Amino acid sequence: MRDQLREIGMIARALDSISNIEFKELALTKGQYLYLVRICEEPGIIQEKLAELIKVDRTTAARAIQKLETNGLITKQEDPHNKKIKRLVPTERGQELYPIIIREHEHSTDIALTGLSDQEAEQLLRLLKRVRHNIEGDWESVKKGKKRDY
Amino acid sequence: MRDQLREIGMIARALDSISNIEFKELALTKGQYLYLVRICEEPGIIQEKLAELIKVDRTTAARAIQKLETNGLITKQEDPHNKKIKRLVPTERGQELYPIIIREHEHSTDIALTGLSDQEAEQLLRLLKRVRHNIEGDWESVKKGKKRDY
DNA sequence: TTCATTTAGTTGCATTTGCAACAAAAAATG
DNA sequence: CATTTTTTGTTGCAAATGCAACTAAATGAA
């Protein structure tokens, strides 16, 4: 039975839950790790793009990012050519957390992929990328108010 | 690179977001569809098991379920042999929503699996089930306060 | 250039989320 | 049997979440 999406939901909730509990000792509150890793990997990214990247509501991202700044993990830098956007850059302290977050993530990946051959893990990644690509359009248009017919 | 878990997170957030928006016209608020479908498919299930099934915090489930009852979509029935548990059963109105939720879910699955062959979709499902199985243990133990070493 | 549209960001408000901390029934241990 | 532990459920907070509604800059169209 076509339960792919249910499995994905279960896995995502379980892992997010684990990460949130584990990162509490880094003084990161719910969800913050998501934004911080991406900002470290793509410094200069703006809020709007970051929200699109991780598939979260713009306003939720706005507040999470605001809090990261308040806590001294990132800064918002103004762009010389565009007064509207604010480029997000990790602070030194933010960068220090990056490898810790990645290590946790690697460990979760190890657990998740236990028993899968390299070929299977690669195949899984390929298929997931296609699925993600398939749904991105719907997410963006539904977010903007478009109705899907079915 | 081993981005399987990131892809899963993106897909899950995007689809959950879409579902929440689409089910608003059924007067279902955030997340409620998750619980309602499962109660329809497994009537008599108890709160604790339901939370484990969908991988969500016990107290979050408690309140979502409470609201489903308040809104007349499910009832909590006492068990004749066990005074502690409350068996969750959909009402008629709850059952009416079931096929609507499933239809939406089927459509999302159609979109998500676009371009995948039957073999690929099946392989994806098999792999996801294994991944889910792999992480369930960690989720439950971390939830109960156990620390993972890595 | 002018005006409309899109993009980027913010704030208000109502709701959901989830850790603590608790209670009570049931099950396990001795 | 008594008593310890686990299971199931709840409530109090504090925080995150997300839809509306709003600004203002940038971009596009006429």
C-alpha cells in the first residue's frame, strides 16, 4: 500500500524530536538547529530563501532567525546593493555549534541507514530527491493560496 | 552526500503544511487529520499508542485528541476491563471526513511519486520502512530521557 | 517615467507544541 | 500479599507556529 508519505512523516517527526531534545543542551530551542546549519553552509542566504529551502512558513522562519540573532549565533548584515534584504551570517559562536549539530545528524543518519547497503542508501537518496522535487511546486503554490484540484 | 534525512524533513514539512491548509475547510486545525485517520483505521486505539504510532509527544496527542472530541469527531470510550484507558472511536461525522482525508493523501502521493516506476515506488516504501524501524528505538528511548552517545 | 506587481520582512493574535510535574490505575517484583 | 515500577492520562506554563494584515523596497509593464 502506498504508505511512503506516512513513513516519511513518522521518520521526520521522530528525528526532529530527538534533535530538539539533544540540542537543548546547546541552548538551542525547538527548530533552531535547522536554520543554523543552513546559514553556516550558505552564509549570506536571506530569510525568504532559507524558509523555502527548509520548507517552513516565512513568519516562523523570521522569528526563529530573530531569536538566533538575539542569542548571538548569527547576524543580519545589510546588502550594499539592496536595502531590502538582510544577509544571514553565522557568528563565531554559531560556527562553533555547526560541527556539533553535524555530528548529531551524522549519528542519526548512521542509525537510520543501519542495515542498508551503500547501493540502497544511494538509491534511497536519489528517490527522495525526486519526491522532494515533485512536491516543491505544490507546496509553494498552495502556500500562496492556490487550490489543488483532485 | 548522506542527505537522506534532510530530504525526508523537507518532504514531511512541505506535505504537512499543504495538508493543514487544505483541511482547514473541513474545520480541522493543525495536525488533527493525523490523529483522525489513525483512529478511523484502528478504532479502539488508546491515546498512548496513537502517539507512539505517529511519533508525536504524548501531551501534544492528548490535546489534539481532546479537541477532536470537543469538536464531535471522536469519542473516548471507557474500557470494561481497564479503568485507566480510554478507547478512541470515530463518530459518524468523524467517519465522514475519513475518505476526504484519504483522497487528499492519495493525491499528494500521486504528486510525490510522479515519474517513479512501480518498482521504484515499492523500493522506496521498503527502504523507508526499514529506516523508520531503525529509528523507532532511539526515539522512544530519547523521549524517555536516555542519552545517546556519539 | 509611472504605476502595478512581486519580493522581503515584520507584527498581532490565536493556536499548537512539549517539557515538567503530577495523579491514579495496572503490572511486575519480592 | 505488599510494594515498587510502569503505564496512561492530565494540567501548568512557556515557547513555537502560522495565518492575516501590513510596510517598503525592488522589479516589471505600459
